Amino acid sequence: MNRAAALLFTFLFAMSLSASADEGLWLVGDVHGTLESRMKERGLLLSAAQIHDPEGSGAAVSDAVVRMGSGYTGSLISEDGLILTSYSCAYPAVARASTLEEDFLENGFWAAGRNRELPVPGETVSFLRKTVDVTAEVKALKKELGSRGQSFGTDKISRLMEERYAGAEPGLEARFSSVYSGERCFISFYKVYSDVRLVAAPPSGMGCFGGSGAARLWPHHSCDFAIFRIYEGGTPVSGEKPLKLSLKGYSPFSFTMVLGFPLQTGRFSPSGLVRLEEEALVPARNSVRAPRIAILRKWTAADPEIRHKYAPLYQSLSRDYSSGEDVADCYRRFRTPENLRARESGLQTWIGSEDLYGSMWNSVITDVNQAYSDMRRIERDRALCSEILSKGLPTGEYLLRAAGCGSRDEAREILSEGIRSTDSRVERELLTLMLTEFYTDFDSYYYGPWQRKMQNRFGTDFGAMADYLWENSIVSSPMAAEGLNEVADLREDPLVRFLSDIPESIFSRRRGHQGISARAAGLRNEYERALYWMKLMKGEEMYPDANSTMRLSYGKVAGYMPSDGIICNWYSTPEGFLERCDRNDRDLRLDQKSKSLLEKHRWGRWGFPLEGKNKSMIADFLSDNDVAEGNSGSPVLNAKGELIGIVSDGNYESFASVVSYSPGYSMSINTDIRFVLWVLDKYAGMKRLVREIEFAD
């Protein structure tokens, strides 16, 4: 790069840092009027109708964006049902299919033909077809139920509305959603496909380079993608309009738009709820997660077969632990509780200035925060119990599922699956840890009769207690599991008895917690309604908290300054894989083929000029789109609605944005689509897929 070009780049980069980001996870049906105009000012070249058609014509960009049943977002990219999404979405299926002979985690999964595409039981793909505003109907329904003296909680309203609209659109599934504590309500109709098959996934060394703990760190190096195909009646789905992929790239300031299904945010939360999470629930959960992670790390590093069995659990547990710590850290750094209290102060001033609302909500802020404070002790106990007993032993989860089955054959199948999917050596060590944590960290008030009996018999010899429970449980023997006579027999299994000895109701009964919890939920609804009406009356633009419905965010390609004196570039290159590669660290290990191809820099038709080179490649890039959990796999679109990348995750600084957006810090980390295509073509030799994909240019 010559001096003039370098100076120009530095100027543009600095400008991209200083330009303000646009906050918002907007309901896709609200893209019109002022919001549409502002997006066009930023560079959008589409109309609102081209982004989303409420009637589901099939011609809009949003019609090709899908919700994965496992909690991710995907995009239709071919007329024969190819779905592009995040590597994390495919990871459990890849791990389950891996064997010592065929290690798909290490080498990637590449279906040689459609007959080799791998069914993924339980996965679904949902296309949004139509959304109807049913706010007036819901209000009338609540009034009717109230006149009869009946309750009308969210779950009941959801069930009744979905029953009312079931069959209204043949072949579509009706789903109810509400926002702003019920101030707006919708029925959305989805076309749901349940025959979903894995087509392609890169080696974990490329799809998750650096491990799950590096997912939010920048600079970021990954090729975070996976491809599924949807089938119906045994044949690939056709007739859906796919997105087109653009190879023209982008530069700083380029307009970007993200469509997806973020799971949940809490940006209307009171400060007391955030304090409960930060000061009580996260520390409780992570105190017992850390030792489990250490056990799994030891075993997965030592034995490849165990790694295949426990890789998804190890990944999710590590991610949950890191997320909990990092959220708390970002809350402190960005003074999130203080910011929420400042908002509450403004809300209280507004409430006091309005006669009508003053009588309704005068004490709601104080009351809701006090309610969450009163809940802290028992909610901490509940979180600890769930983390220890419900999640502490993988085999235990299978046992409890089997014990709740309606038939013996189903119970046998679940038990056999649990034994195949686990390793007795790992399970016994996890069981010993679980018992140690239970009797050391958990309040003895909650112990059940069987748990007290075990304590009286074994005292603090948790190894001996674990041996007894395991060796006398049906899960210790595949033959015993296959020979189960009756489901009812499992009730006497010593391990089942231990895991199920604490009824959920015990938490509700202690110290009037059920009433306090119900009061907190009601007060939170009123707090959110007050905040909604304040913004509405003041004419402030607003968007509701994410709730697994389709949302849109818009922004631009940009770098950022994570802290004083540190400037982060807006892209990373594959060179970073080679710089960080470490064969002694599984999270930083590249297979030989990947390493060799990256070293050759032969980008072929997917390469482009960059930094003075005629042919180069971007691995990942940053944009200031507002994203949340569930956006992973979302398409990153240019001003024409063409796909230029895939959302990998939010950056580290965006952790606080779950409850309070951090402008200038919250970024989306995205994988460049050209890097994905290079991996498909040059690494995997999947030219048949490349030919199937729709291109814009």
C-alpha cells in the first residue's frame, strides 16, 4: 500500500470509528415510515416492501430468512433447499456422527451426494409466511375471561389464541407472540419443515478456531458456517425464493442489514432484575460449572472417543460459563446498573408529572426492585439446585427422561441412548463432583428423605456414595437397561431417587416465595408498560425486547475502539489462522490440509484486491449491527439485500447489550461469504454445492 493510500485508509477508518451506530432490533413489520427513511439515508437501496411483505408473497428478502429449531437463524441460498447457518448450529450433529474412523469434528463433514446428506433428528426450519396484529382480539379475550372471574396469564392467552388460529392458514403453524408486556400482540404463520439434513460443515479448527471462549473476541478468525438441506416427502424442497450471494464485497461505511430471530433481550428490565442476575444467579451457576469444565477438559483431551461423546456438552458448558463471567464484567465496565437506575429516575419524574399514570405507577419502580431483592436468596438456591442436580450428570438427564416415559420400550431406548452417549468413567467422576457440590454448597433445608439417608450412611465420603448410587443404578449396565420390565421400576432406582428427591414446589413454599415471585412478575409487567407509555407519549422511537420473532437491524461496516488507545481494524484475514496456529492446543489446531491451502494463498475466483495485493481474502469483518443470541447464522446483507456474510456472534463488549445497548462498542462479528465459498470449493471440493448456490453477480 503506498503512502497516499495508507493515509486515505487511516482517515476513512478513523471516520468509521467516530460515526454513531444505529441501535435497534426492530420488528420486521415495522420497517416503514421514519425507520425506512433513516435506513435509506444510511444507504439502503430497497423499499420496505422488498425487505418484508406482511402477506408473505415470497418476493421479499425476509421470505428467505429462516428460524432454526435449535435456536439459530439461517438463510435459504438455493432453489433446492440449501440452508446456510452458523457452525455452532451443526456442531452437535457433527459430534454425534463422528467416530474414531470418521472424525467429522477434525476433518469436517462433506456429503458426497444428496444420498449422503445426514438427517438431523429434532431439527426444524421455519419460514415466516404472514403476521397478523391481534392486539384488539387479545384485549377483548382478557376482558371476557376477567368477567368470568378467570385468570388470563401469558401462557393461557398464548394457548387460546393459537387454538383460535389453528387451521386458519392450511399447512402453516400459528404462533402467538406479544411485546411491551402485552401492549401489542401478534399471530405469525410459519411453514415448518422437520426433515432437515446436514450437507456441509468445516473442521472445528476452522469453524470454531480458538474454541468457544474466543467466539466474541476480536481480532477473530473463523469460517463459521454450516449448510443443511430441507426435505419434504423425501425430496429437496423447491419453490422457495433464495437469497443471492454477492462477491463484490464491501468497505468501511458500506451499508449492512441483518435479519434474524434473536431469542431474548431484557432492555426493558428494571435494575433490580439485573442486580439479581449479576450478584446472585451468575456466581451461583458458575461456582459449580467451573469444576465440571475442568473434568471434561481433562477427559476430552486424553481420549478421542470421549471427546466425540462430550464435545457438545463441553462446548456449551464452556460458553455458558464464559458468558456469565463476561456479562457481569461488561455490566461493571459500562455501569449498566447505574444506567438503568438513571432511566428509572427519568421514568419516575414522568410518572409524577402525569395525573393518570401517577395513580397507576407511582411506586412501581421501588416495588419491583424490592421484590427482586426479596427473591435473591431463594432464586440463588433454585439456580444452584438446577445446575447441580438437573445439569450436573449427563446420564442423570437420560434417567429422568426415561422415568417420565409412557411406555417401557421408549424408556429402554432412552436409557440405551444415554449409555451409548456417555462414558462410565467420566460419569462416575462427575457424579462424585455433583455429590460434593450438593452437600457442600447447597442449603440442607432442601434435602429430601433419600438424600438425608445417603448423607447419614456415607457422611462426607462422596466417592463411596457415588460408587453406591452408580453401581446400583440401571445405567451401570447396558443389559439391565435393555431388560427393564416396567417404567415404574425406575422410581426405585437409587440414582433416580436422589436426582428427583427435591420437589420444585419446595422453593415456592419457602418464606412465601411463590407470592413474592408472582408479585415481581406482575410488577415487572407494569414497569415495562410504564416505560412503553412514557416513550410513546414523548414520541420516542422504540423497539421491543427480542422474543424469537423476526427482527431487523441496520448499520455499516466499521472498526471500533474497545478501550483507550486500542484501535481494531474492520476485518481479519486468513493469515491470522497461521499466526495463531498451535498444534499442541486443540482449540488452535489446524488440520494439515487447511494449513497447507492457507499457506499457498491461492484464492482463485473468490479472491479480490486488498492491501495492494491483486488476490487476497477476508476471513471475518465487523459491522455495528445490533445483534443478540439467536442471531448467529443470520445473513449480513448489503444495500441491495444480497448476502455478503454470516453473523458469527456479537463482540465481547456487546455482552452488556442484553439489557442496555452500548453505542460505539457493540459490534457484530461476521464471516465473509467469499471465505465460505473458498472453503467449499478449494478445501472441500464441493463444486456441486457452489453450482447450486444463487449469485447476484
